[in-house]
Amino acid sequence: MQRIYLDYASTTPVDAKVQKVMQRVSEKIYGNPGSLHTAGREAKTALFGARKTVAQILNCRPEEIIFTGSGTESDNLAILGIARACKDFGKHVITSSIEHHAVLYTFEQLRKEGFKVDFVKVDKDGILNLDEFKKLIGDETILVSVMYANNEIGTIQPIKEIGEIVKNIRADRQARAIKTPIYFHTDACQAAGYLDLDVQKLGVDLLTLNGSKIYGPKGVGVLFVKAGTKIEPVIFGGGQENGLRSGTENVAGIVGLAEALKISNQKKVAESKREIKLRDYFIKQILKNIPRTVLNGSDPSTGSGQENRLPNNVNVSVLDIEGEAMLLWLDKHGIYVSTGSACDSKSLEPSHVILALGRPYEYANGNLRFTLGRQTTKKDLDYVLKVLPKIVQDLRKISPVNVK
């Protein structure tokens, strides 16, 4: 049976070059970076090399790079760390309505701690409403967190514009002698390997990355923290990572992440072009061959949507069928996809992202996400296009909507 993996937004296979680098480090560089002996210094050197590599790609200082255990942990550190460190200045925070649950649930925790949380709405394509965003910012707003690219529908947010707004708010506060700081965080886990990660151009104060989304190891994340940012740790112990993330560093994993990010950055332009071509072909064929199917997120066929959607993302709602049923039938044919967010696959609740677009419950219920990657070929997609229409046809016959 064929195995067609179309769930790269969930996790990617580890690149062969990354595996070799990690194996070498695991075998030869096994010391604790905090130890003073030779083995420890070797580990510390490897750690610094990885930090320098990541910093060069993000266009920041090596000391502004904090290594964590995951993208989720990086989000938690950014959001909780800023809010708790700055709560004496203000207790108002802002995010969008379509964030990953690593962000949404962390903001819910802040609400429990007495913070006022506002969620900016998005339009039908999933783009944040900048006018509404500006209106929500007050003199007690200390943190804004908006994801760079959405994990479910691939929508790319206007991060540079948001960064400019925050910069202007900061300048206005300074002019009015208001000491309340305001920081801008973005979860860029899905953006890595496709979009520009230059933190100076983006205008962000904090940025989250994850190894498992860029053909690197699982269990390793990055948080860029701009120098001078008021932030406190959420994990305590030995004071590693500039005191912001205690715990012995996973040297092999960190080196692997740095190598994966370097490779992804090198492949970014060519691979994006290749995947855009496949993506657009796949979207066109699905909508053409499966009736009562709609695309969620920006539509590349309009001409203006291409720059607002990740090159590898195809998210559709197939009406009158449950997404889970389609996923399981596709799985029987060796086709691996997601419905909603893979990180939330145990939940029976419909996708909050699809509902936030203003779509009815039925659209969220019949949601399928296909995400392409380096190994995806047109032949793979043609196989899916051969199998999926028959699955949809058979499931619609037994759907409660159609059974009389």
C-alpha cells in the first residue's frame, strides 16, 4: 500500500543531514555545557555554534536566542514571562481569535490570574483586522501576540504592519511620559522555511520556532527575546539560557535544530515555488471534482491571495460529512492528513479557526487539512485525487444529512 504523507504542518520527518549531525554530537559531544572540564567545554562550544547559526538567520545577537523544549514552551515563556514581569505596569494583553492553542490556552491562564484579555477578530480569509487591533490597544496594554502563519488554514498575518503599530504606540507612550512597556510576540513555527524570519524587519520583540516543523528534531524550540525585554522565567533551577530556561541543554537536539533551520532557509525560495505549484493544482482539482467543497483561508486563484497563504497549505471543508470519517478512510488508503489541528486531535470540538472565519458549524465539522512538504510529488496528489472523491461519495450516501 502506498504511504502518502500530507501532514507536514503537524510534524516533518528529520532531514538526513540533520540526523547525521545529531548522531555525531550524541556520540562525541556528551558533556554538560555547564561543566568546566574539557567535555563540558566541548558541549558549550557546540551549543554556542548552534546559537550563532540561529541568530544569523533571525538577524539578532546570539545572546538573544533562548533554547527551549518545544514551540509550546517557547510560547508559554514569551506570554507568561512578559505578562508576569510587567503586571505592575498594566494587565491588558491582546491576541487573535485563530491562534494555536499553545497561545490561546496560555492567555486563558492569564485571564485566571486577573489579566484582561482581548481577542482580535479576523476576516473571512483569516486576516487580522488591523483597525480593530489598533482600537483595542490602551495605555495598560503590555503584550500583543499574533501568529505569523496559521497552522490550520495557512493564512499569513501582516506582522510587519503590526510591528510598526506597536513601535508607534511605544513612541507615543514615551512622548507622553508613560512608562508602561508594550511587547510584540509572534509564533513563527509554521512560517519557518517559507517566510522571512528577520526579526529586525518584522519588528517583533519575541519570536517562537520549533524544530519539528522544519525537518529537525522534536522536543526542541527557540524563543528570540530582544535585548532589554522585561521577562521572567517560568521554569526554575540552574539558571541556564540566560536564566530564562533552567535545565541541562539538549545539545544534540539544539545542534540539530540549528542545522535544520539553516537547510530550510537555504531551500526556502526554490521549495516554496515548487510547493505553490503543487498546492494550486491540488486546490483547483479538489474544488472541481468534489461538489459542495469550499476552500478555507486566502484563495490563491484570486491573484491577491497567493502572498497571504503558506505555499504548502490546502484546507477545505467537505460539506455533509465529518472530517474524522474522511481522515480515517483516507488512512486506510495510506493517505495521512489532519482535520483541524493535529495538536488537538483528541478534542471533539470543531475547529475554532474555521468558526472564527464566520463559517457555519458544518464547515468546521467537515474540515480537512492537507499540508505538503519536500517529499510531496504531483503523483502523490493525483493518487489522493483518485481516492478522495469516491470516499466522499460513499460517506455522503450514509450521512444523516442525506439519509431519508
